[in-house]
Amino acid sequence: MLEFIPKEKRCGSFEFNIGTAGSISLVLQASLPVMLFAPGEAKLRIRGGTDVSWSPPIDYIKNVLVPILGKMGAHVEIKVLRRGHYPRGGGIVEVCTRPVKKLYPITCVNRGGVLAIEGISHAVRLPKHVAERQAKAAKQVLEKHGYRDINIHLEYYEHGKDPHLGPGSGIVLWALTKHSVIGADALGARGKPAEVVGKEAAEKLLKALSTGTCYDKHMGDMIIPFLAMADGVSEISASELTMHTITNIEVVKKLARVNIKLEGSLGKPFRLTVKGLGLRP
């Protein structure tokens, strides 16, 4: 058993420099549960990678995770000041949280109807048409499956006005449904056509939506620590049970000693029931 007892609770402004293209989003996964229960407003400025392999893009954190945490009573604001891609990094993100008295539990096992699909297609240190082609390909796939209310914002920079350290592109999509937000993403790479990037993200979103569950597979993993801290019993469903989810469940059970019931098998949709600690600041 590992026990950590801080001398005092602190809030204020902090700055982390990962020093590489290491994921800013992964730093936030570790930081947000602590920041929400700080005694006052907490501000964090992180330098590193915003859109890198094997981690959620910052647009996913901002447009999928943050709204879902908002339903639990959390107040989180994220500003992306500069993007960072592998290998140079250099992304800058500012995060601000206000303290919560408690986190509310969530009951969400059916997403409800899709109200709209939104997204961000970005290309930095690259021609504008890269962002456009990613967005066009994604929209074509979604429209082919009957979705019409689709708004994908383009992010690009004119030559000579691009502040980024190196080239990179990607797209994040999110479906706004009656009861939830479901996300998907794809990252550009050297030799990977922009059309492939857009199609990949759209197909991931369609796969998650096809299950009718409340969350995509990444949110099914990410939300677990917050459910463990909530004041009450949460019940959620997600599109695919992954090893990340199983690992997160076991780690949270050991650290927080909460009761977690899992229904589902690896690679399939699953349900999760979590009796939270009712954590207070």
C-alpha cells in the first residue's frame, strides 16, 4: 500500500515543461482529479505534445472529456495556445479549474439520438488543403451513413504567420447526442494521405455510435477515476472494453478501494457500475 500525505493543500498557477513531444493530455489525466479538489482556482500551463501517437489529442480532452466532467459539476477551461507534434513538440496549453464541493455521479447507459456532429481538422506548417481534405473525407463518410448536421472547423495558418515548431495534422470528431458526447480522432503522418486521416476518424466515430452506448472506448477508460471520486453510484456504458479500461479499474480499486462492477468482455461493449467515495475538498 502506498500512502501520500501532503503537508498542505495548494492552489494557484503552475507550469510544466515536458521537454519533448510527450503528451500534454496524459499529464492532464493525472492532474485534473487533483486540480478539481484544490482549495481554490488552479491554473496549469503545460508545454509538450498536443497531438501525438498513443494518447488522446487535446481537442478530444477539450470537447469530449470536459463537457462530460461538466455534467458531474466540474469547471474546467482549456486554451490551446500552440500545437505540438512529434518530434519537436512545443505545444502550449493552459488549463484552469474551479474547486468543486463534490462530483455528482452519472447514470448514462444509452446515448440517445445524435443531435449534431462537430469537429476540428487542423494542419500546421502544412498547406491549407491538408486540413480541408481531412474534413471533406470525414464528412463524406458520415453523410454516406445518413448524418447531415456536420460542422467541422478548419484550423490552418498562412505562410509566415505559423507559430508552430514543426509540421503536423489531425482531426477530432465528436457527436453531440441527447445524453452524451462521443468522440473519435485520427492523426496525420508522413506519407499518409489526408483523405485516409479523415476517413479513419469518421469510421471510428461510426463504430462507436453503432453500439448505442453512452461513451466511446477511450472515455470508458478515462472517466473511471472521476466516477470513483463522485458522491453516489454511477452507471455507464461504453462502446468497447479495452485493456486500458481493465487496468484502470484495477488501479482505482487498489488506490480508492471503491466497489466497481464490470459487465462485458474484452473488445465488446460494456457496462460499469461504480460506487464513488463522495470525496470532499
